[in-house]
Amino acid sequence: MIETKNIDDVLVVNLNDTNRFNSPSAEIVKESLLEYFTKPNVNLVFSLKGITFIDSSGFGAFLSALKAASNNYGQFKICNVSPEVMELFKLLQLHHVFEIYDELEPCLKSFKR
């Protein structure tokens, strides 16, 4: 379900085999993300490539990860957001809370500032 790779000291996480990030998967993903941020200074990108729907539990997992990252000097960013999912981010005003990039490459480069 969760696929992880390390690119230039940035952890890139995405979901595979699904187009939905909802309550059946949110708790597992949340626990994994929080585990990554137990170490200090972790830079993590969550790629939403292929995801067309997120429910409140999915957004809750992202908010928990953002808080954990902030509390441990890490960074949590999101990329590859579909238009449908971006509408949900905007509806919830979360596009002001998260750093969101259209594609992975510019997101990875943003860590090198």
C-alpha cells in the first residue's frame, strides 16, 4: 500500500494500488508517517499521484504528519495533486496550510533552498 523511496535525502512516499485515500488506509498511513518523523530533520514528500479522492481521515493523517514534522525540525510537503483533490484542499482551506507542488521535481528542489 505505502511505497517509499529516498531521493537526495528526501523521503518520497506514495500510495500504490488505490486511487482513494480514505479511512480504511488513513490510520496505517498516519502511523507510518508519524514513525518517519520520530527522527529529527526528516524531509518528506507525499506524492498524491493517482489519488482522486481524500476524505477527512486522510486529511487528518496529513495534519498529524505536518505537526509531527514541525515538532521534530522536519518538513512535510505534498505533490502531484489531481484537480479533484486540489478542490478538496481549497474547499477546506488546507492549500494555505500545506506546501503543495504540481510535480515531484520542483518539490524536491524546494528542500535545497
